[in-house]
Amino acid sequence: MGSQQHDLNHYFDFVMKLTIDSAKVIREAIQGGKNIETKAGDWDLVTQYDRKVEEILISGLSKEFPTHKFIGEETVSTNNHLPELTNAPTWIIDPIDGTTNFVHSFPHTCISIALAINKELEIGIVYNPVLEQLFTARKGRGAFLNGKSIRSSSVEELANSLICIEASYATIEDIRDIILGRLEAFVSIAHGIRTLGSAALTLCHVAMGAAEAYHTDNLMPWDVAAGTLIIKEAGGCVIDTNGGNFEVMSPKVLAVGNRKLAQELVKLIKHADARTQQKRLRSIQA
Ligand code: 2AM
Ligand code: CA
Ligand code: CA
Ligand code: CA
């Protein structure tokens, strides 16, 4: 079924209201105690609230749209199975993006939810209930923060850029040198580096022109589905780290205010990785 046959106005209005309602859980719980468990490692946290918000979102959406499918972080973790993205309308859900921030009461945390139909992202919503920032986009209709149109940055020079990265994965030993090598390259040239702790919100900061770029290689579809649509609709560029097409199900993300700066970053990352490889070789030979 083509997207024309879908009532996207209704999908959008329904999910926006449901997201705002469900986010009350986050707003009310962020300052209090939480049951904290770990998943893949000490850095990979989950609380009872992550599961609760996902359950509220999926039960609300599945009652209203019984034929729709879901890919939600906590359901995938529980079942230990990542479903394939099909042509069916599929809600891609991160109930709390920025769980570590949420655990620490650091106010950058949000619900991120996107709808894909025929594998194309149609709706993206990122809502931070603590700072009351509601980012929304629909394919072909622009991107908005609290109802006001947003545009990504037109800065084309790396030297004038604020670059956001995901640093938490540097806890993983196998990829630490690659991440630190890229970080060194960014630090050496950019105006500044930021690591906000929520992929979805960081993508939205690029969408609103508050930062020039966001990069990470280690995310999952629910981290980036909504935010990448929001950036594209704000006039930005989303590609994979090698400069190829961005794929929501295997997200290596380079999300940039404009295409010219994106190409500069692809070159810089290649250069940084080559240096890291040389260091690896030298340490094996030593
Ligand atoms: P999460 O809070 O939903 O887990 C934190 O640096 C950013 O990376 C967040 O967007 C976080 O999403 C994401 N992330 C994804 N997988 C992660 C993991 N295993 N450990 C830490 N952060 C992870
Ligand atoms: Ca998580
Ligand atoms: Ca996430
Ligand atoms: Ca999450």
C-alpha cells in the first residue's frame, strides 16, 4: 500500500498527543530514585521507566492502529531479536533516549518516535519533557521546534563548527582508538566538541542549527530514526560515515547542517582512521 492511502494527518496528531502524555512519566521520575539495571555492560543502563514508557506507547499505538508494526528498544532487548524493517507501517521507538542522563537527572533526555512506511521515514517526533522541547517533522513538510520552523546551519568550514559526537562507546576496548582518533581530529580543528548523551536530541540540535554536525558509528535504529528525518526536513544532510547513503537499520551516522561540510567531515574521519590504523600497526610491530 502506498503512503497516499494512509491518513498521515491522523497518525501524526495521534502520536504527538500520545508522546506528550507518555512523557509525563519521564518528567515526574527524573528527579527521584530509579531501579537501575545494566544490559550489555556497566555503561548500558535501563530503568523501570524505560520499559513503562515503551509499554504505554506501544499499547496506545497498537489499539489505534492494530495492523501497524513496532521496533522498540526495550522490546528488542527483552526478546533479544531485532525485527527486519518491512514495507508495513512501522513505529520505531526509543522510550527514553538518554537513559544515562535520565538516571543522573541531567535534563537532556527524551522520547524519540518515528513512523516508516514502505521503509521511508514519514513522521519523526523527539520530545524532551524536562525542557519542554517538542521537535517534529513529516516527510516533505519541514521540521519544527514547538511549532516554529527550524533550519540547519549553513556554516561550511570545519574551523567554524560545533561538532557533536557520541563518546560513551569509547568504553568498548576494540573501538576505543578509532573513536579517540576521530575525537582528536575534531578537537584539533573545530570551534568546539559536545557530547550531549542523547543521540535523538543531538540530531535535533543539528536540525535547529545549534550545532553543525553529529557523528557516531554505533547506534541503533530507534536512536536516529526520528532525528534524521527532522534534520533532513530542516535542510540538513544525513549520510553514512563513508559518505554513502544513510540506512536507518544500520546507522552509522554523519548528520550535518549542509552537504559541503558533510564532505569535509568524511575526509577528516578517513584521515583520522588512517592515522589510527598506522598507530595500530606500529604497536603490533613494536
Ligand atoms: P539510550 O539512552 O537510549 O541507551 C548516549 O551516549 C547515547 O547513545 C544515547 O542516545 C543512548 O541511547 C545511545 N546508546 C545506544 N546504545 C547505547 C549503549 N549500549 N550504551 C550507551 N549509550 C547507548
Ligand atoms: Ca538504552
Ligand atoms: Ca537511544
Ligand atoms: Ca533508550
